Amino acid sequence: MGLRTDACPRSWQLPRLGQAVQVQVSETVEEPAESVTNRRVSRLATSLDWRLDFGVPALIRLGEMLVQLAVLSWLNPAGGPSLSSRLTEWDAVHYGIIAAHWYPSDFVIAPDGSLAQGHELAFYPLYPTLAAFVRFFGFSTTHALLITAAGFGLVASVVVHLLARHVVGSRRAGYIACALLGALPMAITLQMGYTESLYFALAAGALLASLNERWFLAGALAFAAGLTRPSGLLVPLVIPLAAWSLHRAHRPVPWSRVSAATILGFAGAPTFWLYLYSRTGVLNTWFVVSKHGWGDRFDFGHQTWKFLHDMLQHPKNFDDVMAPATAAIIIGFVVACGIALSTRYPPPIIVLTVLSVAMVVGSTNYWHSKPRLLLAAFPIVVITSGGLSRFRTRTVIIVVATGLLVSAWFGAYTLDVWQYAI
């Protein structure tokens, strides 16, 4: 295993992506023919950059999708449900109902405290709204959900590439980062009827816009992330964190614009909650439905700790591969957060990663859903890409390909074999 010494994370306080350096001249001179030629070459290089920075990451994502689908097809029993049915189970059913019929106007709590009606009220609106738009072109609800998810998976891959390229300082690191998306546990969710791919695209976009000081763009993307899933509440934090880092580097910060963009970002989820209030007449509709439907609440990690303790002390009580795999994934993400905190990467990336893991570990989700929920900590691939970019290409390919195959098998296993929702 050979180490490359020419690739290392750069300081992130550099000129904005695509920002040109201006050179002043003391006198006007006639532009030589050589300068014209250089300008044409520069335009050609810029065009090539678009292909490298958009086309290649999209091809990487497409390749990973094909691998995941191939493994899913391999594990899918003969005569079993179709692949599209496998990819639109559980939560995707509720997103499909919203896309086709919109939200119910009320909910019903059964005498035993469970949610009897109104489950769709717990699901955020942006993804099913986009799927409903796709339905207008004649697609079925199932296909609209899958097309929306796959499309934003391609967008997410490109944006994550650009983010890693900006932070680490090399296009190679960007390719590694977008390839690592497919190696994350439960990465198959990026092409399911779920919100992960849309969230990746929006959150990564908000990070990139903040690091480039595009404050209102970051705020708008954070607002959209807040309409996508609960973890979107964390995304607006990247805006003041990026501004604070600039201030520490003694660079001017337009605090009024930063504040306005941050407020805009935080308005996403409350806007949805207020809409549910106007629809049902219950102010805390989302919280009530989430509590009675899924038992969601923040318990500071008590339930997660109990699961890990029971799993490690009494592994025989868990007769399936899902439990040890989930325990390993949880521990792996916690360790990764500790490593991230010891690095010098941009605070917005580190904080969003750590808080996303804390949000999942500290909540009372179903333990077998945690591998999927931990995908919200996807910025860890940017940090990992900086480390992997120091190794030779052959080593990186082996590591990423191994991770992709393991992730593809695990995702296919949860869809084909595991009997509970993810």
C-alpha cells in the first residue's frame, strides 16, 4: 500500500469556487494573437471542467445504482415482488399516498395509544410534491417516486463531488467522495422512494453555498431541506458556522445577510408544522403523530445504549445478522465523529456530521432503522475522501469497491430478507 504525498486537505478559506484573480495593468496594450489563443484554450478547458465535474460524478452514481440493483435482483427470490415494489415499500407507501392524494385532514389515536389513522401527517412535503409533479408527465405514482429519488441521487453525487473538491482541493477527492456515497450503509435508499437523495442534494448544496459565502442560496437550500425530513432542522446551522469561521480568519462577514439567511433556513420545518395546524386544527400535529405512530422522542441515547448493551452482552438473543450489523454501524459512525472532531476540516461539515449522528443515536427510533437514518451524516464522506486521496488509485478502488459491494448486499438483505421496516 503506497502513500501519495502530493494530496492533502487544503485550508478551506480560499477564493470561491470559480473565482478569478484580477490583475491590473498600468497601460493599455493591444491584445496579442497568443492571448486570443490562450483565451480559446481556457474556454475549452472550462467546458471540459463541466464534463469532469458533472458528467463523471453522475456516471459514478449510475454505476453504483446498477451494482445495487444487480445485487438486489440476485437476492430477490424467483416469483417474488418486482424490484420497483421492493424499492417502494414502508415509508414510500405514505409518500405515494401524499403524492397522489395529498395529506389527510385529521388523525385518529386508538384507545391503546397507537396511531390508527393519519400516518401521512408525519412525512414532510417536498419529496412527495416533486413526485406529484413527475406524475403529471404520465408516470405512475411508484415510478414517479423512483424517478424523483434517482434523479436527485445524481444531483447529490455531483454536489458532493463539488463540495469535496472545494474543501480538499482536488478533483480526485471529489470523485472519491461521491463514490463513497454508494459505500455508506443502506446506500440503496438513495434510489428508493425515500427522501435521502433529495436531502443529500439540498444539505450538500447548503454546505457548498455557505463555504462560498452565497448566504441566501444557502438559506434557500436549508429552507428546502427543512421541508424534506426532520434532520433538515440541522442544516441552517452551517450558515452561521461558516460565517464564524470567516470571522476567525479575520475576513469581513456581512452579518445582516448571514442572519437573514439563517432565519430563512430555520423557517422550513415550522412552515410545514403550521400548515398541518391549519389542516387539522391541532398545533403540534407532527409531534403527536410521530409519537403515537412511531414512538419517536429524544431520550438522550438511552434506548440506543440499551440496544447496544443487550446486543453485546447477550448476542444469542438476536438471531439475525441485522442486529450485529446495526450495532457495528452505530459504533462506526460514533467513532467516525470522534475522528472528524480531531481534524481541521470546515466546522460546518464537522458539526453537521456530529449533530446528525447525535440526533439519530439520541432518539427512540426503531433500532433496525438506524443504519438508514444515519445516512443523514453523509458529510463524513468528504472528510474520508481527504484521507483516501493520499493513497494510490489502486488502493482507493479496492477500498471503495469493497465498501460498495458490502453496502449493496446489506441493502438488498434488508429489502429481501429482513421482515421489518427500515
